[in-house]
Amino acid sequence: MSEKEHTVSIVRCESYEKEEVSKAFDKLLAPLGNLDFIKEGTKVAIKANLVTAIKPDKAATTHPALILELCKRLTEKGAAVTVGDSPGGPFTPLYMKGVYAATEMNRITEVGGNVNDNFSVSTCENFAEADVMHSFNYTSWLAEADVIINFAKLKTHGMMGMSAAVKNMFGAIPGTQKPEYHYRFPKSRDFASMLCDIDEYFKPVLSIIDGIVGMEGNGPTMGIPRKIGILAASPSVYDLDTVCAGVIGLTPDKVPTCQVAIERGLGSSPENIIVTGDGKDVKITDYKNIDRPNEIEFFTELVGIKGKLFNKIAKAALSTRPVLDKGCIGCEKCKKICPANAITMKKGKPKIDREKCIRCFCCQEFCPKGALKVHRPIVARILAKSK
């Protein structure tokens, strides 16, 4: 990799006001070549985070003001720009029309871009560079582009700890098929490596993270908007995530995608990343992050009935899991999306079968009322404090 490819540009930006965003983009892109990979007629796919039909002020999706600014710069260079995603729902014109409207992505036409209207699906077979996912289905519109720009949102995430650039490319998988991939890769390490495989297949030429207002707490859809005040970008999707994890108080070992990328030689450890810009010292020390699931197998030296019993007790006492809190409206979305079929409805409320639950947190992620939350048992919290 060249020095530029190891570089993460991170700049301060306090609001989504047009003038401030424009100045921030000037500073953000300068160390990375000012979009010098764009030529007249280049077809650009901007893979935004459009996780659900939700308004921009909820901080769950990439803010439209940033997408518009990027699209404006690309079209001025002669690029043909398409913005899209495949969130957790049907990848159909009717469903996506609602998502584009709620997230205000349809405003992209104001600056010469278009939202994606190709809803076909393609298949990758025998991807030799993959670690765990050698074949998969993906949304065809991304393959039509000459280059992909990955534009993520900085948020907490129940399974991965953080949702940012690496996780954002999971939107290449058709929405209704996403639970299948959670079921195929239920362990966080394998799921993280699967996400890295997707990034390796599509190889976005540039990744950008909207961290002006991020999401903390019960992310990635029903958390609390939190002012961070940064934009960050890099040719390396992995180094970008590692730097942004540090901004919100997370080390690579707390974010499986960062840890796996470093282990696979795809990303750099923090000390080897070149960080530039007036935002490089921004650190949010009280960011409300999510405690990730603990997948350690306890008492592995014990065999037979005794070993199984102790391991079951330890898991129950120490494992992070989704739990029902207040606000459930009985919509059954959690039941429908659960890849392990671990949820049944009892008296209008979801009941989770802990034996079947694979702790993918799909139910927590897509609950429209935030009624399902990531819960860390008290024993695990006490042990963590004692370290």
C-alpha cells in the first residue's frame, strides 16, 4: 500500500449546514487526492447507510446534506452518480421508494444524481480471496458502477459493537436475505470476517464516515443521537473504522471487524495508521457503547454431563443477549426477521427461546420501537469492573 492508502483524513464539522459541510469536504478530501480517481463519464455508486425508512434527525442513516455535497463534487467532475442501499426489508421499488423519501435521498436529483432503480440480484460464486464466504447473492446495481464510494454512519451495534464503514457494505446483500447470513455466521468473529469478505469483493475506492451526529446506546436504529462533530475518510475501509472506533472510545479488540481485519492483514494497527486533519484529536470519553456478546466457551476442560452443565450455567450468567424492555407494540417484526426462528409470540409479546437464539441481535436492530435491548448480565458487569 502507498502512504495515501494508509491515510485516514478526519476533520471537524459541527453541523449539516451547507456552507460548513462544503468547507469540511475541502479539508477532508485534500489529503486523499480530491477525488482524482474520477474521470469524465465515470459511473459512481454511493453506498449510503439507509438501514430503514427513518428521518435524518434520528441519526440512523447517512445524512442527505453530506450525500448531496459529495454528489455535487462528483457530477462537477463529469461522473454519473447513483445512490442506494438494500436495508432490512424487501429490495423492491415500492419499499425503497419509502426509504428514499424518509431518508431524503431522493433529493439527490437536485445535484444531478439518481437513486438506484435497479432491483435485480446477482450471484458471486467461488470468491477465492474470501475467508469464510466464498459464494453469496448481492444487489446488481453495485456491479454496474466503475467505482464504489462507501458512505457510512458512525453508530453502536449490538453484534459488532460498532457500525461504520466495514459493516455498511453488508447493504450489498439483498435485505430479506440478510437473516440467512446471520444464521450462516452466528459467531461474531465469523460474521466480522464475512463482512470483510464483502469489502474485499467490492473494494470501495473511498470510504467516508458521517460522524457529525452519531448514534450511541441502543444502536444501530433506535439509539440516541450523539454530537461527535467529525467527518472521516480513507481509501482503507478497515483503517478508517479503526480510527473512528478510537474516537468513540473503542479499541480494535472491542470491534470484531477491526480485529479480524488486522489479523487478516487487511487493516493496520492504530500505531501504523497515518491520521491527518484538525479532527484527529477528537475523543468522546463518555460515549455510550454497547457491550458485545461474550462467546467464550467456559469450562472446556470439563467433559460429559458436568462440563455441559457448568458451561450452560456460565453462559447464562455471563453472555450478552437481547431482552424485551418497554415499548413493545406486538408488531411481530422481531419474530419475522429472526434467522434462527427463536422467537414466538405469547400474549402479544415476543418470547425468545434461549437455546435457539444465536445472539445476532437482528431483533434488537430492527425493532421499530427500540423495545428489544442488548443486556449484559450483572455477573459479567461485576467481573469486567474487577479486571
